[in-house]
Amino acid sequence: MLKVMHSAANSPTPPTSKWEDLIKIPTPNSVQWDNIKTQLDLVLLALETFTSIGSEAMLQAAIHLDLESRVPDRVALWRLRQSNPIRKGQGGRKKLDVEEARSLVLIACYLAKEHQESIRRAVGVLEQMTENNREPHQAAIIGDYVDAFCNTYQERMEEDATISTNELTRLALKLLIDLLFYSSPGGHRRLWLALIDRSTKF
């Protein structure tokens, strides 16, 4: 299954602009926006903890993508991410509108593409560990990421007694694999469609 991702990351990109791509995808009335806010924040969390980037890199991506009007500064970015309903604290929560969600999708995919080689390498290591029936965390590139993801998740999200360390680990690894898809040409469409699909089934 993982081997498919190597070819997927090299598929051709559509000739239209990325923003127009997302606008063309209709948003169903049944979309659960709270779930989309959570999923987007977790994708960014996986990027942060795997690449060690912070808000400055996300703001630079917004500038490069001409999205400064929607994500102008650290406070705005914090408020958008704090709209995730499972985050600790109340101060930044607001309604995330469709344009803001599209903006975060484009930023996430831009950053994933910037780090595509290291993401691809990590997924390759994960594939090898799986084939050899070894625990993924035994490889430093995977273990360091999983530790960082789990620790940051527990720091930022509301306590949930039902989520175990094993479940967090599986979530971290799933998001890492997803990032390879999102780093590919057309990754922004993949992420947007995945968010809508998951939210309508939530």
C-alpha cells in the first residue's frame, strides 16, 4: 500500500490555479465544520512536529501564496488553529469560514511539498520497518517524530481519557503517510476532498 505513494507524489498537476481548484469543488450542506477544523489543525501539527517548523514558516507560506489577507499575522494564525474544538483554552475560538479553511489547506500542502524529500524518506523507512515486522519507533526518524507529535498533542488538546498512546501513535503515522500525498502535485485537492469526505461521515 505504501509503495503506491511514491508514484502518487509524481502525478501531474492541474493547469488551473490551486485556489480555483478548491473553489470548483462544491461544499455539501452536511459538512461538519468542527470536524474540518480539528482535521486541519492535526495536519499542521504533524507538519510542525515532523519538520520542526513554526508559525513563522506558515506565515511565510501565506505570503508566498498571496494569502496574507486571510492569514496576516501570528495572532490570526493562532486564532484559526485555536478554532479546533478539541484545543485547550477558549480565547482564540471563532467560526472558521470556508475561505480560511481553503487557505490553511494551501499552506499545509505548500509546506508539505517543501519538505517532500524528508517526508518521503520517513515513509520509506516506515515501509521497511513494517515489512521487517519491526516497531516503527525503533527507527530514529520515526521515533523522534512520534514522540514529538504525542507530546505536543497532549500539551495542546483537551484531555481525553479514551485516547491511548497507541492510538496517538497510529494517528501520527497515518498523518505522516497523508503528508506524502499532500506534498504531491494536486495534494491540495486531495486534502480538501478528504476533509469534506471525513466531515460528512462524522
